[in-house]
Amino acid sequence: MMNDSHNNDEIDLLDPFVLLGEFLKEDGWQPEQMEDEQGYRFGYLSKAADKVGIVAWFPEGIEELLVHAYIQIQVPQEKRHEIAEFITRANYGLFSGNFEMNFDSGEIRARSSVDFEGVILVPIQVKNALYTVLLLVDEYMPGFKAILSDEKSPAEAISLIEQ
């Protein structure tokens, strides 16, 4: 129950950080509070049994929730251009969320966000941001793997996923 009371027995769901933590616990996640950021980290096992690290946090001074799903694949240098093409093809058709790759490290992540400036963050917004990245990972992971194993070109991998 949302309440402006500061009674220690009540949870202040008007505080976005508190709301996020409560949502994650109630939704069955096992969030670990981050030390250096106002956010949580936890794990996810994708449909393809790939471990994914999830971070949901609030950048300092910005009323925005960011959710990143870190795919546990380090793209080798020689495959980064192919993966970048795949990511570009994937992002072109997405309504929400996107993929990113760090060209220096080969790290891949899916990202979603909610801008709640001037409004109260509510659980459905948190759920939508979180499940957007989980859906992206589940849907596109086979494409990443097919490219990295030389089974498909970026265009072929996208074609298989998006048909």
C-alpha cells in the first residue's frame, strides 16, 4: 500500500529504488543491491541455458530506470564486425529496447529504459523494462551463437529469427 508515512513498518513505494527492490523480490528474483550505484544485480538463465547478468539501476541525478542484460559472450576481435552488423539488423526492427556491443572488449548487452521524470514510477513500468531485455536475449541469442560458430551470416541469422 502506497503511503507517505515514514513509519519503519511501511515501505515507501514512492521511492523508485524501494519500488524496484520490492518488485524484483515479489517477482521471484534474488536481487543483490549494488554497492556503488542505486540499483540491483541478479542472474537469469535464458531459454538456451545461457547465463545472463541483469543490472537494473538509476543513474545519479536522472529520473530514469536502466535495465541491462549482459550476455556472457566475449566476441573475439575477428567477429566484432559481423556481430555489429547483426546487432544493427536486429535493432532496426525493434519497437523497444536494443542491443549494444563494446568494440574494445567485445561485451554484448541488451538495454531497456523507462524515463519517469515528473511522474511516479509504477510496477508495470519496471516489469516492462525488465522483461523487454529478457525477451530480446531469449529471441536473439541463437543468432549471436550462429554467427560466432560460423553457421550463419548476420543476414541469415536475422532472417531465421525474424521470420
